[in-house]
Amino acid sequence: MTNRLWGVHLASELPDPKDFLVKGGGGRSIVKYRKSAPVFSQGDAADSVFYIQKGKVKVTVLSEHGREAVIAILGKDEFCGEGCLAGQKRRMATASAMTECEIMRIEKETIVRALHDEPAFSEMFVAYLLARTIRVEEDLVDQLFNSSEKRLARALLLLANFGKEGRPEPIIAKVSQETLAEMIGTTRSRVSFFMNKFRKLGFINYNGKLEIHSSLLSVVLHDQPQVKNKKGPNGSRDAKTGMRP
């Protein structure tokens, strides 16, 4: 029912923004991927956005010298390939299934139309993009200021969806030590050393799969680095110059 005076739907009848992401049709298709299957490849035409309904996806970038870096591992209810909405003509990275996945492919024109016509969906999508931006900033700070041990602990907690509201701590998909090393910018031997250390301290368990315990958070919180602004002459702070505003 529409309130014609205000031109809005009554709150009780507002559509769930995730309804758009449940079923295929109208520029949307759901595809099942086997483990290791590519979702899209670096250099492909960027003409769609992908929504992960089930499974985990690894996003990697390959340099011109053949060096590969893992830039993200995404899971259920996350998007990838959204760069096409910002004018990307070609994929800047490769996305591949880490587990068996069910992923919705949404044509660019379809999602653009939904963002214009469905305020609830638009709000949800923008909130997701902002959260991803914050995550990228935190990753950069982590890489610049934290030790490889703390970077590994943080990566494991993120992979286990630690701290996400309404979600238990799951047993994560099998992730190789090589992949973890690529994620945090260190060697496989260092990852192996710290993984054994975490296991001995009871922070993680190996039982066919990897189980992460909340106690691992203590590694991240211990002596957490802080980015401090310089104080100006009057006590105010300026991050770049330290001068009075």
C-alpha cells in the first residue's frame, strides 16, 4: 500500500533488500562453481557483479612478472566484481572458487537499475561498499605497522567471520599456508611457524579443517599499534604538519 501524500510505502510493507539477491531472472542468473573454478579472470570484460550465496571465493592479482597476490577472500553475502560500476572496462583481478560455490551473476544494467529504483537495496549495497573500504584501510594499516604474526592472527579471525553479528565462529574452508602467506606478505615457513605456535597455545585446532577460537584475538590486541596525530602548538592536532589550524 502506498501513501500517495508522501509517495512512500508503509514501513510494514517495505520489501526486503535481499529479495533481489535470492532468485534468478531479469538479468540475474545463479551459477554453481566447483572448487578452484574461475568466476572471472583478470583482463575479462567487466560487465557484471557477482553475489556469493554459498561458499568462499579467492580474489587474486597477477603482476606482469608472474607474481600472484591474494587481495581478498570473500564469503556468503559478499559481492565481487563491483568495479564495473565505477567504470572499469576490464577485470583488475581474478576470482576463483575456494570451495563449491553458488553465485548470482547480476548484469551491470540490472544492478544499476536496482540501485536507482530500490532505495532499500541501494542503502544495503552502499553500506556494504563502505564496510569494504574500511576493511581495505585496516588491511593497509595492518600491513604497514603489524608484525607478520599479528597479520596472520587477524587474517585467520577475518576468515572465520569473527565478530560478525548473529554468526557463530565457523570452521573455515581449507586455506593453504601458501595462500595465507600471500595474504599477509610473508613466507610459507613463517606461516607454518606461527600456525604451530597458535595451535600449541590453544588458539586454533587442526582436525581435517581449521577451527579458530576467539582467544586468538589476544594476539591482535596485544600492543596494538596506533596511528597518532602530531600535536600543534595549541594542543590541536594535524596529521601531516602538526601546525595550528
